[in-house]
Amino acid sequence: MSVLGLDAARGVAVAERVFRGSHGSSPGLGREHVYLEAFVRVRDRLDSAPDDERALSAGQVSLDAIASLAPFLANGPALTDL
């Protein structure tokens, strides 16, 4: 079974992080649960548009801002290529 595209082992690892610091019936102090939705959105975006990594690697960038940033990043190397 797969949830959010994660296999069972990775799903358990994510759950352990989310429930870190709790007694198991509610989330603990882990912040990761708030990032899961954003992770899935970014992963899906990069699956469909891998060149968008150039804009995303420039810092804290919204997916909605990529089109606005594209003209400034089109000619330079991706930060991950440096």
C-alpha cells in the first residue's frame, strides 16, 4: 500500500518523525507534518516540470512565483550545477 507515493518503510519513517515527542495518540513536537503537503506539491511539480528546480533552488520560492522568476534564471546555471 502507498500513501502520498511513499512505500511502507518510508511511511513509517515519516510517521515516526511526526509523532516524535508524543505518546502516540496525537502528533508530538515534530514539525514535519505541516511540510508533507508542500513536499508532495513540489515533488509533483518537479516530476512534470524538472527545469523548475532552477527557480526552486534559488531560495524560499513559491510554486506560483516560478513563472515570474523564469526570465531571470533562463540563461544562468542552476544553483545545483555550481
